[in-house]
Amino acid sequence: MRHILHTVFRWLTAGALCLWVTDLAAAEPNKTGVVVLHGKWGDPNGYTLPFARHMESAGYLVTSPEMP
């Protein structure tokens, strides 16, 4: 039963992510802001930086604050 719930949760998460990406692609650049957050012990100049720069180059307003 736990395995089934885990699988369903993964599919729901993947579906939600697909919907979010589709919505983000349909949004107008320069009118849409994106907040890019790093992981618990990460920093804004770490593994999230390429994604943040890609979004900026696509015309989105991007902020990547350093979280405690």
C-alpha cells in the first residue's frame, strides 16, 4: 500500500510540475517574476545559477535571494 501511495504521489508531483512549466511558458516575459531558491545548505551562486540565468535571458524578472 505504501508503495502505491508513493507512486501516486510521484505522478501527481510530476503532473503538477508539467502544468507549472506549461503555465510559465505561456506567461509574458518582463511581466512575470521568478524566485529561484537554493537548497538548505546551498547558495544562490550554486547549482540554481544556470537556471536563474536562463530565465533572465528569456526575459523574466528573476531574483535568487540567499536563504539562511
